[in-house]
Amino acid sequence: MTTAETVLAPARARIAADSATVRRRQGFQHGGWFVAPFLLLFVLFVIWPLLRGIYLSLTDANITGAGAGFVGLDNYREALKDPLMWDALGHSAYFTLLVVPCITVLAFLLAMLAHHIERGKWLWRLCFFVPFLLPSTVAGNLWQWLFNPGTGMVNHVFGVDTPWLTDKSYAMLAIVIETLWWTAGFSFLLYLAALQSIPAHLYEAAKLDGANAWHRAVHITLPMLRNITGLVVALQILASLQVFDQAVVMMDFGPGPENSTRTFVQYTLEEGFTSYRVGYASAISVIFFVIIAAVALARMWLLRNRTEEATR
């Protein structure tokens, strides 16, 4: 390198760095206009309601919004000692424990069937996914009729006389069955897309090595679907903890027999719009938000650790 090039090298580096900075600023200025509508709606419908809810949780506000006084953490202290809140949280957790593993396995099996079947493939895929397109009220009312002891088909088909919707031992199970039928289509679609992305040459090589269908499923299919399974489980946990529509519709907008199907979201709405205690309902909502956020962060932490281990 000549003396002139040695002298000019730092200047060229500074010029290149300044040019890159200018390009980034120009890109942000132009791109900011495209992002601005989303940011505006995000602040208006997510950030502001969240901050407003936290503020209301520190007051004794009622549904009219008049005369709200600051009470500090009293609502949170009351919530932590409220047995009805813990019962509602327990019902939501119990529903989640039943739904998540069942819907994960069911969606995987349906995806495997739709992926490997040869005749009428489009019809099978349509049948598995269509229930997910139904509104929650339609699905809830449909299964409310199916579980009706007198006119429903479930008891007649299986030859039983089970009081599905009037006995606390069966009410939550009925909601779980309806949820599996109604929402499995979404996870089924995720699994089906993942199955179609697995390279065919892996299965061909395994066949040449003498691997049967079981070995191919265990050593190829399941490992290749590990990430999508984690996504399905995470999404189902978050959705199941927030269960509301199907429970309310199937129980005629009530808490179910002996309050056995009252979920956390339902209890929050009852406190806010039935008891008119908006401040207390906001405190419950904040507690629920912390639980949901903890679950989401735990999922991100596990995924990051798994990714780091895979790259080592």
C-alpha cells in the first residue's frame, strides 16, 4: 500500500460510514411513513388501553367512571385473597391442561392423514378445517344442541344418558370436546404446511436403508416438526387460558353448574359489567396479563435455549 493510500484510507472509511448512516436515516424517514399507521393503531388500541387499565386498577372506579378515588394496591390485595378469582383461574388452567395435549395430538394425526391419503385429499382437508371458520356462537349453539339430553345426538349415538351441561362433572368436558372440534383446524393447517415442507429425499433414503413407516415417523417426521409443535403448543396455551366464548355460549351465559365452568375472563367481565367494579376488574385483568406474559416469555426463553443448543 502506498503512502497516499495509507493517508486516504481513514478518510475513505469515515466517508463510507457517514454514507451508510445517511442511507439508514433516509430509509427510516421513508419507511416511517409506512409504519406510522400501524404504530398509531397499536398505541391507540393496545398501549393506551393497557396503561388505562393499570391506572383504573389502582382506583375504585365503577362502570359510570364517576367519583373514582385512588386506592393504591387495595384491589390487588383483595384479588389475591379472592377465592372466586382463584377458582376461575383454576378452571381456565384445568381447561388448558385438557385441551392443549389433546388438540396437539389430534391436529398432528389429522395432518398426517390428510398428507398421506391419496383419493379425495382436498375433501379431507376441507372437512378438517371448515369448523374453524365457524363463529364461536354458532359452534357453541351447535354443540349445546348435540349435548342436550333430550334432543341431542351425542347421548343417542353412544347410548348413554349423561347430563353433559347440567352436571359439574361433565360440563367442562363438554366444553373441551366442543373446543377440540371447533379449533383443531388451525393447528391442523400448521402441521399440514410443515409436513409438506419436509424434503421427500429423506424418506426415500430411509426406505432404502430399510426403515419402516414407524421408524420414518419417529426419526424423520417428529424431529422435523419439533419447531411447529412448539409453536402449536404455545399458541394453544395462550388461547386456552383466555377461553370465554364457548364456555359462555354453551352454558347460556352463566357460570355453569355450581360455577364449574366460570373462567378467568368470564369472572373479570362479571366483576366489571355485572358488579360494576371496574377498578377491581382492571386489577384482575392486570394479574391475568402478567400470567399470560410470563407464559409467552417462558416460551421465548425455551426456544432461545433450544436454538443455542442446536447451533453448538
